[in-house]
Amino acid sequence: MSFWLPVIALWKRELVRFWRQKSRILGVVASPLVFWLLIGSGFGDMGLFFPGSLVLTVMFSAIFSTITIIEDRREGFLLSMLVSPASRTSLVLGKVFGSATLAWIQGMIFLAFAPLAGVKAGAAGLLGAAASIFLIAFTLAGLGFLIAWKMNSTQGFHAVMNLALLPMWMVSGAIFPVAKAQVWVKWVMLANPLTYSLALLRGQLTPEAAAGSPPTQVSIGLTVLFGVVLLVASAKLANRKSTASAA
Amino acid sequence: MISVQNVTHRYGSRTALAGVTFRVSKGEIFGLLGPNGGGKSTLFRILSTMMLPSEGRTVIDGLDVDRDAAEVRRRIGVVFQSQSLDKQLTVAENLRSQGSLHGMSGSRLAARMEQVMERLRIADRRNDLVDSLSGGLRRRTEIAKGLLHSPRVLLMDEASTGLDPRARHELWTFVEELRTREGVTILLTTHLLDEAGRCDRLALLHEGHIVTEGSPAEMRARIGGDVVVLESADTATLGGNIEARFGVRPKVVDGTVRVEIPNGHRFIADLFEAFPGTIDSVSLHKPTLEDLFIRETGAVCT
């Protein structure tokens, strides 16, 4: 039994479904774009808030893509995955890679606005940003899966979004820098995966504004670490046998 | 082929299955019959490896469903009552992704897809989105999906739900063929008595217990003689009077009084002499599965 066959099939499924619901693209890119325009214009510095808005786009997109697992469960498609011999780990990987790819595509669309933000990154910076976006997307998709797996309604997910994910983004350095924060907030920021996502993108796109944020190598290392931990946790959760119905 | 041993399942404090035991032989069409809430769905979830029972053991094709879940999943095809198709994909895309989940690819998958689509007559709809299909076509696609990996055991949960009589008839012809030609063992749940009558063997599941089991003919024979059904303005009183006078045990169900008795025609004559003017109508028939169902569950099968 091939491990990768189901992974690829589920990855493809995510892309096909996304392509058939084009309104999703607009929804996910539009709101961070509005945020960016408003906050950037308010502070009179479009470049400063560009990386943060990009992180927000990727976060919205990765999370909204993984919560489709809740629809998969409700609409029954998940049933056929669960009673198939495909390993649960390959199901998790397929879903997470699929969602990460979608978030990456949307992140890249947002990245196309970089010149408008006055971002002067060269080819290397843009390439680095493209790679960073995938890494961030992958980590956040892992987080989304972990949250969504046990949920049975998308309503609950919105609460998580408002109470956990948006605050996470606010203390990532997107709005105020780590260096200027109060001590306890600083610790929260340093424990926050999004802080490193943001530092990673700042380093590539606006290195002049990256002073005071964690160095690139540390950010890469920690983002990968967060990603792997979340993926392993998701796989463990999905592999659990239960006397409660799987769907 | 399937062996369910002393399976008990509880949801919190509610017991859905209480020590259920039965066997299904290879190539058999086995029906789990019962009213809603009787435990059919719970048992189906356990058999299809979707959850573990609180207690007991289930073996399919010699493999323990708990320990060898992955191997069991290779051998079973599952057709769910609720739909399990991705509505935003086409028929062919649904089948292809199902094939991938079962480790099939390339020409082997393509050939098998052709075969099942032909058999279920959905080949001309292969490029249609499932969302645009009628209920009957969706069901056929579900079944095609369940059969794609050539399972040895097919599990069907209320498979004919939402099908019109003709589609239901076709489904049954297909199921019988599958058993005869390919020796597939079929276990299905149903609450339809005409469907139950076409099974080789049946188990009647009620309140978490198997109350009776056997071939449809054996089950019908378990009711001796005839069934007499009476209508009356006051069924409770009539039932009581009949019991007192004739020493039989009538059942008052759904506005009728039902009596199982040999030589029903004589009994009817005696009844009218004993209780003139209180009986509005009377009917007599040979026992059916419905009679057994009513006797065992006290409910009318809908």
C-alpha cells in the first residue's frame, strides 16, 4: 500500500475544489488587503505593515482551508477516508499539504502587491519570501488541522479564530515590535509561532525594518519545529482509536 | 465471513447494543432488520471500522476489526446511508480519489473504474459534478465507490433509502448478481420488510438485542397458523375480553387487535358470536415478516 498515493490524491482534491470555488480566493485576500490599506495609511507607512498583512493572509487562508475538514466530516466525505486502508497519517499530510498549497497561492497573490508597499526586496528576497510563505502556510495548516479535527461545527472555529488566532497575530510583532513590548507581553511574543513567521518575512522583504526581531536562522528553525510538532500531534490525534463514532 | 461476538456498546449511560452475537457465512446476503433506534446504525459503525465497541469482538474474513483495522478495511466495501461523495467533484473524480485511498492507480484503476461505472450505468455521467446528479444516480455512484476495490464483503447501510421502486428493484438485482457471480458476502441494514424478505438470512435487532434470527421462511414459520387482525372502536377492551374468553394473547397495536392462532377462520366465527356488534372489521392472513416484526418489537414497521 503506497503511503504517498492518498496524500497526492487528497492534495489534488483540495486544489480542484478550491479552483471550483473562486470566490474563496477573493474573500481570503481581500480582508488583509483592507487591513493593510487602513493600518498602513493610518500610520503613513505602507511598507511597515506589509509583512504583517501578508502573515494575516496566509493565516486566514491556511486556517479556512483546514477547517473544511469539518465540512468533510459533516458531508460524509471523511467517512470514506476513514474506512479506507490509507494510513491516517497520509490523510493528515494530504489535507495539510493541500491547505498549505492554497495558503501559499494566496500569499503569493498578496505578495504581488509588494511594489505598491514600497518593498524594495530583490529577486533573492522575493524568492526567500516565497519559500518562507510556504513554510508559514504549512505550520499554520498543521495548527488548523489540530484545532478542526475534534470540532463538529464551523461556528466553534470562529470563536477560536477571534479568541486565539487574531490575538496571536496581534502579538506577533505585526502591529508593535517585540522590543517595545512590556516584559510579560514580550514573553508571550517569544512563545508565539507567528512572531517567527513575521520575522522571517520581514528579513526577506523589509530587512531595514527587521531590527529587533529574531534572526532569520532562528526563525526558520523554530517555524520548522512548530510545523513538525503540529503535524505529529495532528497525526497522533487522527490515529487514535475510539469507542466514539469517527464521523 | 463475519463473526460478531458478544458485542456491547454504550453511549454514556444509554446501552445501544447489549451482547449481540451472530455469524454471516461467505456468499450470504444477510439483513439486519429493526426499527430505528434498535441498534442497527451502531452495529454498522462497528462493522465498518468507524468505532470500537465498548465490549466484545468483531471478526471479518478472519481478521480482528480492532487489531487489524487496516487489513479489514481492504476487504470491506462500505455504502453509507448518508452520502459520502464529494459533491464538488465529478463522478470519475470521486472514484479516482477513492481508488487512490485504496492504493489503486494507473491502468488498473482506470480499467476497474470503467467496469464499475458500466455495471452501475453511470459511465455516461462520469464527467458530471455529483452536485448535479439525482438521488438515484448518487446512490449508484456511492455503490460504485464501495465496490471499486473489489471487496469481499459489502456493507450497506439502508442502501435503498431515497430510491424509487424501480431503482430499488435494480439495486437488488445487482446485489444478488454480485453474490452469485463474485461470491461477495453482503451485510445490509434495512427497515423495509420487502427488502428483508429477499435476504438469505435475517437478524431482527430490537433495543440492542437480537430478538430472532433465521431465513425469512423460518421466521415466518415461527408464527404458527394464521394472523387475525380486528378493528374496533375500543381495541383495549376488545383485546382484554378476547384474552379472558379464549385464553389467547392478543396484541393491541396501532389501533388494531392482532391474534396469532391456528384455524383462524373458525376463531373469527367464534369471535363474532362472542362479541356481537363490537368488531368493525376483520381480516385474516398467513404470517408475514411484518407480523413477526410487530410481535417482537410491538411496533409497526414503517
